Amino acid sequence: MKRAPSRIDMLPLLPVVFGLGEIEAAAAIGVSASKFRALVKESRMPRPRRIDRRFIWDVDELRAAFKALPHEGESEGSDTWADVV
């Protein structure tokens, strides 16, 4: 009996991923889930979109917020995710 493919099995087959769960969003920017939650709370990362009870982060918004973070040696300043949009 052939098993149905899991979500993880299907990811490589998807042409484009538009949204990520919290753990995947945190991994995408290279931080832990707890650090990611703090960055969202501080408005340094975008708030998620909501599908029923599930929270999904838009990959384009994540990318823009990540690109807005300062480089090593630059001042953090007052830029937040809200300033990017």
C-alpha cells in the first residue's frame, strides 16, 4: 500500500513557497524561534498573516525585513519593520 506524501516530501516539488510557519521563518533568517518571536514583538520582523488558527509569515516581507537589518558596525537606528512598508 502506497502512503500519501507528507508535507515535507512535497516541499521540494513546490515551485515557490509564499509563506512559512514560525519555526521555518526563524530558520530562514538564521535565528531560533524564541529570538524570532522577540524580533516580531519588537517590530524588527513582520507580523504573521493568519489562516484560521495558523500564523504564516510572507517570505517577501521576511526578506525585506531581513534586508533592512543593519550590517555589522552599522547603527541599529530607529528603523523597524513598520518603516520598511
